Amino acid sequence: MDRHDTRSALGLAAGAALLLFFDAGTRVLATNDEARFAVLARDILDHGTWLLPRLGDTPYLNKPPLMAWLIALVSWPLGGVTQGTAVWPSLAAAVGLVLTTWWVGRRLWDQAVGLTAGFLVLTTHAVFTQARTSMPDVVLCLAMTAAMAAYVASDFGMRPSTMRLCYLFLALGFLVKGPAALLGLVVIAVHGLLTREGTWWRRLAPLRGALLIVLVIGAWWLVAMRSRGSEFVQDTVVIDWLEWFDPSARVRMRSLLWPFAAALEAGLPWSVLLPIAIVAAIRARRRLADVTFLLTWLGVIFAVVALSSQQRVRYYLPLCPAAALLVAVWYHRVLGARRAVLGWVTAAAVTVAFVAGQVRDNARHNAATQLDAVGAVAARGDLPLFAFGAPNLVAAFYVDRPVAAIDAKSVRDVRLPPGYFVVDQRALSRWPEACSTEQMGSGTANGRPFAVLRLAPPGCFQLARSNG
């Protein structure tokens, strides 16, 4: 890179950091998904469980531990995991995502396309909002985008030495969130089949070094197998990973339309321009061969995620860099030179709207979680804490004490130990009448009200007594 490129990259990074970090640490972790890796990172710092961080007394194996490691590492200098340090890895990954998208645009086209694409990916709804959570999705998106950048740097697989970097990034993505990262290999395979000549094996030549991924992830896999054995295979590999992809579950009209709505929401406001950019790219693909790579990236990720049984807007995050690049290419080919003023005005308006909207959303979001009653009973320290229907990991993170989840079967069979129970308001109707409890307070978690009940020793074990 020359000095102009360096200044552009630094300016883009500074702008991204300003927009992303201005409210760092102000947003409450309000769901179990948001609190999970923060709780795992705290267990790592408190007990040194780096290879097998735990939720309570159980090693957590549904996702590999890299996200928990990152949170633990940035939290360690401050003495512990906080609401702020829990989101720093995601925020930093979002800055990295902006720069990686810029680099791909600059490499395939020019500096202007790269800078525009970097700004566009920063101001997509999914990136801007998910960067403020402690979930692993933005870090995964960065790993996959960096792998695609390495694929571009290798001249689309022509340089095996550079492709090793691509495999390394995909392996790191696997250590962030499991096999979803390996979608990058599918993108590379489909692109090779579409653009290379010769037999199918020659077209798949860029994948010959993918064994490196197995070598990188193998150590964690062996530790997990040694810890849980067949239980790891059944609960994690089969149920959590393989059953995630179950096209047979998506047969109703609403299920068929949801992926399009989710992808549209993830890319707002720029996704409204994406169909135009896609049509323009298809028409120009013979003159602009590199758009075939972006179309492949976009199409493969969307198709596979859309067919999966689990649907979340954040699952469509890996679409955002490819979409941003396609829109940037279209903008500079069709409108850039003639409508530069309009572009700057639009960028300024979108930036102001995102910042103002985020401030309002943070206030609304934080007001929906009130855990004072849980903190009050936790401070007593006389009985353990449990949760039924309420987010136990949120409570565990903010009171810094284990909060075990009670399943419906234990409640139905009346097998309840003594303790304080955080019970979702909608689950109170299922609370057994035979168990005499005292209500100690109430609160809300992510907008859902709960009650805090005290079940005095010796607890309530109606089924055990009747069978005894």
C-alpha cells in the first residue's frame, strides 16, 4: 500500500471506531445468548478453565471457546469481565470487517469502491447492532470475510501459499462458532466450478490444502471428546451442529418467505439497492469478471442459511460484506461521478440516523431489564439461585453467582430443592401448588416480567415422597 492507501485505511478505521465505540458498555446483556460468552469468560478468569469453560459445573461444548477466550483476554487487565469488556471483541471485529471489506474492494476494483464498501458494511443494520453484543456472530463474519480476502489475494486459488491463510481464517471461524465457518469452503468450491476450466477436480484445486483446517481445530475437538465422549457427539455434533441444517422443516409459506425478510433486515438500509446492484452485476459479469465472485459469495451463503431449520437475522451477517461490495460497484459505475454530492449527503444522513437510533434503542432496551430483586436475594447468600423460564445466564452474570436453570419436568414432577427461584410470569401458572413459597420481589428481563420466590428448606419433593 502507498501513503494514500494507508491514510485512507486509517481514516476509515478511525471513523468506524468512532461510530462503533461511542456507546461501548452501555447496553445491558439481556438474553442468555448475549450473556453466555461473558459468563464463560468469567469462569475462565476465575478458575482457569481455558480449554473447557463451564456454565455452572458443566463444560460448555455447543460452541468452541475462541469467543470466550477473546472476552477473557480483553477483560483480564481490568480484573474481570464487565458489561463493557464483554462486547469489545465484537466491536473490534466490526472495525476489522470494515477494513477487510475495503481491502477487497480496493484489490478487485479501486480505492473509491473499497472506501464506499467499507462505509456501507459499517452502516448495515446487522453489523451496527450485532457489534454491540457479546455473541460470536460478528467475529465469525470477520473470519469468513478475511478468508475471502485471502482467496482474492491468492488470485482465486492460484497461489497455494496464500490459500493457507484462507484456511487458517476459516479454522479460526470454526473455533468461534463451529461448522458455519466452513461455508467459506462452499463459496470457494462453487466459484471454482463456475469460473475455472478443466475437470471438476482441477476446478476444485483451491481446496486441496483444506486439511489445514482439521489440524487447527483438532486439538479442541480431542479435548471435547475426552471430556464428554459420545455425549459430545450426540448433543453437540448431531443435535446442535448437524440438525441446524434441516431443509425439511421449511415447508410453510411463512418459513419460505422468512429468509428474504431476514436478509433484507440484515442489510438495511442498503439492501433495498441490492436487487438493482445484482441485476447490474449479472449484466456486466463478462466485462467485470470479479463480480462473479461476489455473486457466488452472496448466493451460496444465502441459499445454505435460508435452507437451515434455525433462522435468525444475525445468521445472515456474512452476506453484508458481499452485498456492500456489489452496491459499491454499482454506485461507482452508474452514479458515482455524477451524484457525488448526493452520496455524501446520504452518507451523513444515514450516519446521524444510526447514531440517534442506537441511543434511543439502548435506553429502551436497558429499561426492559430490572434485576434489583435478584441482586437483593443473591446478597443474602443463604440459599442457591435457580431460574424457571427466565434467562438464568443474565441473572448469573449480573449477580456474579451461579443461577441454575430448572427444567419443566422437575417442576411438573415436584422435585425442587430449597432456594430462590426467578420464575417467568408466564410460567407461574405451572408452579406446583404443593410447594409453599414466599414472593421476595419481582422484575423484568428483556421486557418479560418475573417473580422471585423463596422455597425454604427442605425444598419440595412430592414425587419422591409418594414413591418412597
